[in-house]
Amino acid sequence: EFSHDEDVKIGIDRYEQFLAGDVSSVDYEKRYVHKDGSLIWVQLHSSVVASDEVDQTQFICHVQDISERKRMEEELQRSHHYLASRVAERTQSLSHEVSERMKAELSLREREIKLRQNEDWTAFALGQAKIGAWEWNVRDDKHIWDNQVRENFGVVAGDAKRSRQDDFVNAIHPDDLNKVIAANEKALVSAESYNVDFRVIWPDGSIHWLNSRANIIAGD
């Protein structure tokens, strides 16, 4: 009558095993219900006591209160579940972070590839159009040409021993020189954009039409 309802069958099964002669002793755990309603876990050890009289079976039973041990086991189990839950949450969080980082790196990589493709295409387009870039520092009369500008003027980089100003002036067709000089002076005075068409004569004597454009950038 003190056994927990769910543990009554355990005691009956063990008793029937004794009667059938299947076992001579058993160990098992079960719960008792205290009069205040609380549960008490116990460890039972039951064994058959030998008897010379027929049809008289005697048992000896040891009962040990294991409620504290059960409480600690439950706490350990709860701690295990909590830690397992935290590990799972952290693992999921890390997986998400890694996934997002990989997506960001992949996106960056894709943008870099697209940028490189755009740069390659731009370089290809400029090369096909034979568009070069140049810079003229008026204060110290320093000219900077890229390779395409040198090619447009018929100047080979390794052979360009003169200044860029000499290359520029000497390559212009005599009939277009005054027009180019006038356009330069107008742009410098008015700080307007520079845009002029003219011919150049390459070292091999061939004549080529060029268009030169520039924006004026004022400095100290």
C-alpha cells in the first residue's frame, strides 16, 4: 500500500519469479509514497531463505533509502541536458556564423571577380579604342604619358629620351600646331575643358588623327 502505483507491478513480478524458482535473489529500485505525499526511492535486495518444511517459502529483504542519490542523479541529468542544449545552441550559432561568413566571403570574391572582369574589359575596350591617359603639370612643365599615349604619338617607350613636351610638340602636324597651342592657352586662362582634334606625324612619316581632351585641376 506504500508502493508507488507505477512500481507495484515490479514487486509482483519479482515475487512471481521467486515462486517459480527462476531466481534466488533480486535487486531492484522502486518508489514508496511517504504519508506526507513525498516520494522515497529505495534499493531493495530480496533473497529466499532455505527451509526444510515443504510449501513454506521465506524471504529476507533489505531496504536502503537512496532518495539522495536519486536526487543527485536527477540533478546531474538536468545539468547534462542543459549543457547538451547549450552546446547544441552554440554549435548552431557557430554554424550560422560560419555560414554567414562564408556567404560574405563568397559575395566579396564574386564582386572581386566581377570588378576584375570589368577592369579587364575596360582595359580591353580602352586598348581597342586606343585611348590613353596623360597628365601635364604646368608649373614644372612635367608631362606624364601612359604607353597608349606614347603609341598614339608613334613614340616607343625605350626610345623616348626627350621630354614629353618635345615629343608632343614635334609630333604635331605643322598645319595643326597653332590650333593646338591656342586650345592649350584658352584652357589654361579660362580653366575650361580642353578638347582638340589634330594630326601627328610618326617617325615613319605616316600621319594619324588624334583627339585630345583634358580637365583643368587648379592647385596651390
